[in-house]
Amino acid sequence: MEAMDQPPFETHIERPNAILFVCGMNAIRSPMAEVIAKHLLPHDIYIQSGGVKAGEADPFVGVVLEELGLELKRHTPRTMEDLEDDFFDLIVTLAPEAHHAALELTRSNAVEVIYWPTPDPTVETGSRELRLEAYRGVRDRLWSMIDERLARRLRRRAQTP
């Protein structure tokens, strides 16, 4: 498949060494992606998350991750500038503003930036259960994307002689 034929959400990197997930405020989508990726991907891949700006921790994130036996621990939202390590060979952006910021930040670096459009569950209003369903939808979407586009691909490559 030609590079131009590749969907924009696929990485060209054979095996990333360090992955950064970025969303708007590092409060919902990117921390979810970080926890899920740390669960699904090999443990020798360095995985972090950050935001364009720092937000407030969202308790619904921990609730929906715990439903799958995953733990958010003591996540404190941080910006991309707050990260101690800035060497990533793959940045996965989950929101338009994050994608633009990552492209600007990596303009002169050899870093691949891919965009996985992910809905913001905070737009859901209504009962607690309706709101949790929106968060579960984001969690399940991220799980599926990380599994299909990164984890399965790495497993296939590991099995190829």
C-alpha cells in the first residue's frame, strides 16, 4: 500500500518506542488512552499522555476504567510542556486542537503525528447513567483503536519470522 493510500489514523512506524497521547486538557481522552495502551501494549514501550492545556481530573474516567479492571491511579492533568521526557516517536492526537498543537510542536522533529478523532463525552447531559454511557463509549472506542491499530499490529509483527 502506498503511503498516500494509508488512512490518516495508521502509523508508519514499525514498532514505536515511545507514544504520547494528546487531547485538549489531559483530563478524559488522553489519560484513558494512556491507561488502556499500558494495558494492551508491550511493557517496554514508554507511554504518556498530555494536553494542550491542563484541566481538572474527571472522576467518571476512573469509574469507567475500573469497570474493566484498569486503574487510573492518581492522575494529575498535565500539558505537553509539563512532560519530563519529550522524546516520542509517535504522537496520537485525540482532539482537533491537540492535533494542531502537536503538528506545530513537532514541525522540525522526526516524530510521526496521527489523528484519531475521539468524541468529548462531557457534551452528554442528563442522568449520571447517560453521562457514564458517553464515557464508556469513549473508553470502548479508544480500546478498540489501540488494540486494532497498535497492539494487534505489534503482535502480528512479533509472530512473523
